[in-house]
Amino acid sequence: MNLEMIRRIARSRGVNPGRRCKKDIIRSIQTDEGNFDCFSTANTAECDQSVCMWRQDCFESAQEK
């Protein structure tokens, strides 16, 4: 998902994306949803949050580290 789309999602949820990076915006959205703010921490490509909308991006981002 591209950054502009993530910013739109954030704004629609009342989360101000400001000039933050993708990871920080997504973590704020996750917190607002009442979920763990764990985006980009699945270093082993394992995650028990199977219905997370950020799952694929999360795995990709975690592997880039």
C-alpha cells in the first residue's frame, strides 16, 4: 500500500498522519483500532494477527530491515 493511501486511511479514522513515516502512521492506526502497534516487527514472517489489513506490507517491511 502506498503512503498516500495510508494517509487517507489515517485521516478517515481521525489519526493525523502529519509528516510521519509509513511505519509510524500504520502503528498509530493500529493503536486507534485497538490492536497491537506491531507493524514491521514480524522479522521471522510469523504473526498471529491473521486478519490484519497490514499483514503483507508488514512482512515486506520487516524483511527490509
